[in-house]
Amino acid sequence: MSASRSEKGENFMRKFRNRTNSDFSHITASELIAIWDHYDLDGNGFLENEELDLFLREFVSSACSSDVGTEVVSETMLGEMKQDLLDAYDDNEDGRIELSEKYTMDDVEQFRNVLLQSCDLDGDGKICKEELTVILLGLQKFQR
């Protein structure tokens, strides 16, 4: 696979964050398709392996300041988030997620909720910069 898009200096997920407080804006179905297309680097219709890793790293690091890269996501955190997503969306257990016509807006909302589960400490349905900072610092301390 070619160099990841994050290596080119752009965090695509930042486009969907509120610039003043880093909360996620509501993501529409068409925006979800754009996100999917961005991370499906080989265009095969699946998010798998490095594509899924890149998506998760950019999802988490997008809440941080623009000078922070995807390295803030530890391998442990990445593995846990990846497994949560696969458990929720990998129906045939092939280790990849397929975006197909069978997904409804309820499925999109469930996907969003799975991502928020680990980071939304106050339960407001948003990941603010402070919540993400607490989680990342806690994981960093745990790994030492």
C-alpha cells in the first residue's frame, strides 16, 4: 500500500469536528460514504488491516490539536477499538468491515456509538478534547 494519507499531513476526520471544542458534528449518510471512500485506500469496498487502523488512529487523534499526529493512539488502544468495531460490524467474521446497502441510518448511529463508547466519559454523546486527553494519558500511564 502507498504512504498513508496521515503521512501527507492531513487528518481527514478533523473536517467533522467542531473547531472550537473538538466535538464531532452530526455525520450524515453522504459524509459517512465520503469517510468510507477516503479510508478505503484500495477501493475494494472494505475497511481492513491498515485502512481500519488509519481510520481509528485519525478518528481519535482528530480531537487533538492540529500539531498532534496519529502516534497518540497506542497499539493497545488501537487493538481494543478495532476489536470493538469488528465485533459490532464484521457479520461474517472475516476481519474486515463492508459498507453495503444493508446498512441503515440506525446502523450508522450504532457505528458512531461504538466509537464513542470508550471516549465519551460524561455520556453527552460527544468526545471533547478533555475526555480524549484523559483517556490517552491514562493509557500512556497504563503502558509504562
